[in-house]
Amino acid sequence: MSPPFNDKADYQQYFGKSHEMVRQTVREFVKKEILPFIEEWEEAGEFPRALYKKAAEIGILGMGYPEIYGGIPGDIFFKIAVAEELMRSGSGGLAAGLGSLNIALPPILTAGTEAQKKRFIKPVLAGEKIAALAITESGGGSDVANLRTTAVRQGDTYVVNGSKTFITSGCRADQITCAVRTGGEGAHGISLLVIESDASGYSVSTKLKKIGWWASDTAEIFLDDCRVPRENLLGEENSGFYTIMENFQGERLVLAVMANMTAQLALEASLAYVNEREAFGRKLKGFQVTRHKLVDMATLVEVSREFTYRIAAKIDAGLNQVKEISMAKNFACIASDKVTYDAVQIFGGYGCMRGYPVERLFRDNRILSIGGGTTEVMKEIIAKFII
Ligand SMILES: Cc1cc2nc3c(=O)[nH]c(=O)nc-3n(C[C@H](O)[C@H](O)[C@H](O)COP(=O)(O)OP(=O)(O)OC[C@H]3O[C@@H](n4cnc5c(N)ncnc54)[C@H](O)[C@@H]3O)c2cc1C
């Protein structure tokens, strides 16, 4: 993949020629390296580790990261193009698993020292190591400020005790960017540590079975007197909460993109199906009720996608979009909830059957309004801005 250039055509506000080149490269990769195997990987609950290396080789993993760490710098729309094309695998789990570095590495990029960046970012972008983000605990995910995992300093080491759950890529992550309590109660007592999976006292559950995202391995991670070198602390002690909140913005944007693509794929499958399937002697598209359903689905997809792109462009321009990202994520999930529901309806019984794309899209979709901050948490954020 060649590096991106500034060549956005006037008629395309967001994507230029080099974005399209990247898109085509990823689309070919998905066709050749993922689609033939995705059913098998979904059933297995993971994709082969070798796929990280292959994705790294064509620049998928490094997209948007500085060249010095092995990345390919570019604006936010390169990352969006990659995310959209990975979703064309029809598997949210594949996209989430392969993309877990995009929630694990940004805190290192923002708060880490040069030495930490070289050590913890480079091998991940090269596809040699797997990175995951570990914030959520069994006692609660929304209320990050009250997390319970502790890290107590003993000389040059932190001794970490607690556990993390629902961690994407958690079963086989080589390193986790982990939120811990180093100080007192509340947001001001939280730090971020990079914990390597070979640390003493680090262990992992078996794969958690989920409603959707089957191709991503999800784990509970246990930290029992886990010893972590002090040099793995990101930024100042007790300053982690703000890095975590900033990191959520990127995650929420990607989740909005995933929701939009989930809806787009469900719409595409439905449009193809109504041209084939017949009932009462005519094609399904011959029923006005079906046509109107498809029109509503297409409207939701287009409106949501355009809003998400607009917010992305503003973020790229350096504007604060905390309220708008929360709106974009919620709206994209409203759209994908409705569109995937209606897609299954259009497919009838086949929509409920394994092997039909809308069945998986419907299941995968359910996670999107929970992961990265729930609908209700997004609303609390929006309320703070507008009320
Ligand atoms: C498939 C999957 C992958 C995930 N991957 C990761 C990962 O890689 N790393 C990671 O750290 N986490 C991950 N998560 C966790 C995810 O971020 C949390 O599930 C999410 O933040 C919600 O936390 P919770 O599940 O503890 O729900 P809770 O916080 O217990 O919330 C339960 C319900 O209460 C509501 N609620 C909570 N607070 C409020 C409030 N103030 N006002 C109104 N309603 C409220 C919520 O909206 C929700 O409906 C993943 C989750 C899933 C399902």
C-alpha cells in the first residue's frame, strides 16, 4: 500500500483517489484472505493468528499511525475506508478482533514515552504481537471512575490485583493497555499500565461465548499479584482517566462506522433478495410494503453515514466533537437496529438461519449499542452538553 497523499477530488468531500486505492486493496484482501474462511472462523470463535501478519504486510494495521513506528500516516478517512472494507467480511467479530489494536495503542501514542512507543507499538503494527484494551470489570463497565483493580507500587514494580472482563482479543493478547487504581477513589486515582501477558500472576479465562462477534476471542483476564515494571506506566500516575475518555472518542467513531456498515450490508442483501424471492406469484419487490421498508432502510443508512462522515471530518480538523460522536454512535445504532431487524423480516425464515448473512449481521449488531459506552451513557454525555 503506498502512502496517502492530499488528492481529495472536489466532488468527493471525504474520500480522494488514494483513499479509493486503499479501499480497493483492503477489499481484495477481504475477498482473498477472509471471505473463503469466515464461516469456519466464526464457528471456531477466532481467526488464525497469521492473519495479523498478513494484514500488517499490506498496511491495514499501520493505517493512520506514524511512520517511525511502522505505520502509514494519513487522515481519518483512510482508517474509515479500512474499517468499512473489513466489515465487508460480514463479520463484526473479525473487524473487532483484527482492530483491537486501534483501541489499545492510541493511549500509548498519546501518553507514552518514546521508548514505550517503540517497544509497545512497533511489534503490534508489524503483526507480531496482539494488543488489547482492558478497562471493563465484572463489577461494572460504564462507571469507569469506580474501577477496582489496584496497582500498588513496590520499588520499581507495580503489584496488580483484580480482573478485567469482555476483553476483545483478550484470549491471545500479548499486551493489554490496562486501567488500574493507583490512587484514591474516583477518576483521579486511575492510571494506565501496559501489562504483558507473560507477567507473573497474569492469566486468562477460556473464550467467552457471545451473542455475536463470534470470530473475535473475548476473555476475562485475571491479575493476581501480577508484577508489572514501573516503566510500563503510561503518563503520570493517576492521570489515566482523561486518556481513557479521549480514547473512547476514537472507539465510538469506529463503532458508528461499524453500525453504518452493518446496516449497509443488511440493506444490500435485502435488495438482492427481493429481486429473487417470490410470494403470491410475484417478486417481493412487487409489494409496496416491501419497497417502502427498503426505502426507510436506505434513508437511515445514508443519513447516518453522512452524519458520521461529517463528524469525522470535524475531528480531523481538530474540533472537539464529544457530544457529536456520542450522537453519531447512538444514531448509527438506531439505524442498524432497525435495518438489521427489517432485513431479517424480509428474508423470512431464511433470515433466522445460519449461513444467511443477515442472520449474523442481526446478531453482531446487538453488541454495537453496548460496547465502547452504552446508548444510555452516550445520552448522559449528550445531556451534559445540551441541558
Ligand atoms: C463483545 C464485547 C466486547 C467488548 N470489548 C471490550 C474491550 O475490548 N475492552 C473493554 O474494556 N471492554 C470491552 N467490552 C465491555 C463494554 O465496554 C461494556 O460492556 C460496556 O461499557 C457496558 O458496561 P457493563 O457491561 O458493565 O454494563 P453496566 O455498566 O453494568 O450497565 C448495565 C446497564 O445499565 C445502564 N447504565 C449504566 N450506567 C447508567 C447511567 N449512568 N444512566 C443510565 N443507565 C446506565 C447501561 O446503559 C446498561 O444498560 C466489550 C463488551 C462486549 C459485549
